[in-house]
Amino acid sequence: MTKAEIVEAVYQQINLSKKESAELVDSVFEMIRSQLEKGESVKIPRFGNFTIRSKVPRRGRNPKTGEEIEITARKVLTFKPSQILRDRVNNR
């Protein structure tokens, strides 16, 4: 599903213009993005949790050359679906 398809779905379900629907979707995505940029979790009941996790630096290996390299510390975004979402996906 693309952002345009989400906007279209909002447009069809709510009595808003397409422009207002697009602004609403953009606004929701921006709120989620800004919270994650601050390092905060985003919890959406019955859907799941978005969290930022810190990874420590570690040794790795270039699979092409076999050379050992240092993989730098970084933050990664994780999503954990709720049990309700998992059940619905698995039962379809």
C-alpha cells in the first residue's frame, strides 16, 4: 500500500477533500517521525509499537573479501506488532 492509497482510503471513509485527506495523512506521519527522531517510542493500540534501539559497534566481515571491518554504532528503528495484529494477519 502506498501513501497515495492511504490518502484515497481516508478520502473515501471521511467527509474530507482529497487535499485535506493528504494533509491529515502527512500530519500523522510527521507526528510519528518527530517522536522517533526524539528517541521516543510510538505506541498505537491494537496495531503495534515503533521503537528506536541503539546498537553497539562490533566487528564484522566483508563477505566479498573476507576482510574484517568495524561496524559502527547506530540507532535502528524497530516495529513490534500487537498480538491483535499478529492474530489477524495469521488468520487470513
